[in-house]
Amino acid sequence: MEYKKFGNKYIIRIDKGEEIVDNLKIFCEKEQITLGWITGIGAVNKATIGLFKTDSKIYQTTELRGDYEITSLVGNISRMDGKVYLHLHINLSDINYNVFGGHLNSAVVSGTGEFIVESIEGQVNRQFDKEAGLNLYQF
């Protein structure tokens, strides 16, 4: 992973074989980013995505293997229990242009990954909400 800063924005490249979520967390810790958002594109050959089932309050996950284009990755940065908390969603397109999307748990870059992080001054924490079954913003 390499990156360059421009004001409160960072341009990040994650290289072939590197995992996206872990690298973005490492980056945020290193740069002390406590609040912000992320966008990205690129290519992966392995990804685990999820869908939160609101009735059972559990994530249903699936693993995708093969060649996939990241047609869109969006998400936000906050904190939970003193650590970086990333909430990322992704759309992935396969060779037949079928699109799969959901909550991003992990993905391994197969070509390159290009991301933009915008840091927002301040901090918002998350806390588990029993009723929703999710880690929600606390203001």
C-alpha cells in the first residue's frame, strides 16, 4: 500500500495480493483518522460480502472467488472501543457483468485498488444497539 496526502484527502493504492479492509484500517490508524469516508475502484479475486438480515439480526455472508471488478466501494470511518471502525459496502462485477453487492468483510486485490479517503475533523463513536442488532453512531 502506498498513499499521498492532499489537504484532508488521501489517494491510496493497494497492491496485488493485499487485503483491502485490513490495509485501510492500518492506514487510518497510522494517519490518526477518526472520522471520514472512503470511495474506491479496482479489481479483486477473492471477496467476502454480507447482507444483514434484519429479522434475525445476523449477517449472511458469501465468498466470491474469480475475477471481479470493483464497480463501487463506498464507506465511512468512525471509532468503536477506541479503534478504527470501517463500514464498507461494495459492488463487484464478474466476467458476465453480473453484479454482486453488500457489506464488505474482506477482499484481496488482484490487479490494483485505488481509493480516496477524506478525513473529517472530529470523532464519532459507535455502540452496539440491541434493538437494531448493529453498531450505531452515538452522538
